[in-house]
Amino acid sequence: MATATPTDDETQVRIRQTQCFIGGEWVPARSGRTFETIDPATEEPIASVAEGDAADVEAAVRAAREAFDRGPWPRMDARERGRLIHKLCDLIEDEIDELAALETLDNGKPLADSRHIDLPLAVATMRYYAGWADKIHGQTIPVAGNYFSYTRREPVGVAGQIIPWNFPILMVSWKWGPALAAGCTIVMKPAEQTPLTCLRLARLAQKAGIPDGVINVVPGFGPTAGGAIVKHPGIDKVAFTGSGETAQVIMRQASDSLKRLTFELGGKSPNIVFADADLAAAAHGAHVGIHLNQGQCCCAGSRLFVEDSIYDEFVAKVVEMSRVRRVGDPFDPATEQGPQVDRAQFDKIMGYIEQGKAEGATCATGGSPAWRPRLLHPADRVYGRDR
């Protein structure tokens, strides 16, 4: 499928941060190792990013522990915490166009989705939690006798946070918002496929005035950096978004230190369509449910149960919408669906298609790559570097 050529402004996305952010400083991985984050649209490297591991997590936990045990963040007036979270949101809005372009570059989702869905939702999420900062309080409890009984709600401590690649900047807001509002400090590992916007937000958090050590970011891989976060005795809670299989591993690894755990896991629920449904609306809902975010969504509607009497008509509607869906360069305004986040996800999808054919299924439309990327000469795509 032909695609429009991105403009110079769209390709000149500045890559500002690629190192670990620990204790308010940008530092290379202790090992000196790096890994490449890849542009899904071209499969070209975007930048080399610090590959953190247990040594870097140890340093990040020390910084977060110091910020929690002796720093101002959990002790400051809760309204001031809320004000600083709002200030971070203001800075995100100031850079929203570039942040959206950076998200699209690293993740592959259409620029319109990054700019008009993901970024506004991330800001709205953090502003919501900013409003909660001064509303976290206990209760007075009536008891027998001449006593005054009350409860206090206090921050848990150091929160370890591990996020996936499908909604990178939105996942940061889901994790940072409640932890910051409560007065916790943070050690976060972004997904190795999409670390760039998380690192950029750490810079903006520092610029907003959030004290050094409150937010620490260690890019790296799950078994090393992620595993070190889960097992570290200095981390009081782990919040994880991802697969159920990984969550089982985290539960086992966290059991020695009895950490609090919060999981947000995938659950692909079916759409069930009966004959008396509004078929046009149901077909549209099914189409969006599976194609949203390139199908890379924890609640994707990846199964359809349709009543026999309307089956053929309904399938025809869904097939036609899929047939005309524009797949292409995520920086092209006409694109409705960009590339999968990486080659592994692309190959997994193609494998499912081949497995279905082998088991007797018919592929009604598609089934092969719909778009070939325009590989760019390095001089055509400029990745500036500053601050």
C-alpha cells in the first residue's frame, strides 16, 4: 500500500535521554552495556539505551529509599505534592507534540492516536491522582470507653513498577500517578521495546520540581532489571502490567520478602452477538475491539460468538471493514493502523494465521503483510540530541 512520505519535522524527533535516571542523575549502566530500541516502521535502530541490571536497580533502590526515609516527598504538605504533579502535567502539555512523535517513533502506533488519545489520557490520569493527593486520610472510629481511636493512611514506601510496551506513556501515568499522590518513591523499569518516552518523562518530572530520588528509571530486560526489582528487599510494593505468566513468576519471586503486589493483566473477552442486535454497531464495535492499538491491547476482543442466523451477514460486515483499513507509515495522517511493535509480535501473529489455516480455517481477507516500510537512508531521519 502506498504511503505518504513523512515531513522533515516529523522525522526530526529529538532523542534526549538514553541512560538510567537514578537519584536525579543520568548515568550509564554499571556494566556499560546498552541495547538498541528499534523503529517498528523501518526496523532501523533509533538509539542505544543503557541496559540496566541488578547493580543499577540496587543504586536506584538506595536513591528511592533515601528519598523516602529522609527526603521531603512523603513529608511535604499533600497539596504541594498535588501541585507538583499538576506541574509535571503542564510540562507534558507544553511538549505534547514532540512526546507524541517520540511515542509513535518508538512504539509504531499512528501519530494521531499518540497525540489525541494516549497523551491526553496520560495527562488526565495524572491530574486525577494529583487531585487525590490531599484527600487520602483515615477515619475516627467510635469505640467503647473514654478513648479516641483513629486510623492513618501512610505511603507504602518504595514502589517497584514494571510496565509493558503497548501504551508506554499511558502506563507511566497509571503507575506514577497513585504512587506520587500517596507520597511513595519509585523505581520503574519501562519495556525494553519502548523506553524513550518514560525516560523523557523522568526529565520533565525533575524539571517540575519533584525531588531527586523520588522517581528512578532503570531501562533493561525483564529477567535482569525486572527480576532485580521484584526480589529486592528494599522495595515495599511491586505494580506490574503484563501477562499472567509473568505475574506468576513475580508472585513466586516476591514471596520471600512478602511484598505487596498489584497486577493488571490481560483478559481477552469475546464479543457475543445475537440476532436482535444492531448489526452495524456490533460489527463496528468488534472491528475496533480487535484492531485498536494494532490489536496490542490487554482487553482486545479477539473472539466473536455470533448467532447462526446472522453469521454470514455479520462476518461480511467485519471483513469489509478490515479489508479497507489503512495500514501504513504511522506518521502518515491517512494511516489507521501502524506496524506491530517488533518483529517478534509480527511473527507471532503470522504464526497464528498459519496455524488457523492448518487447522482448516479460511482467511477471509489479509493474511500477508499489507505494507512494506520505506527504509530510510540514515541522512533522511535525524535524531537530534540535547539536554
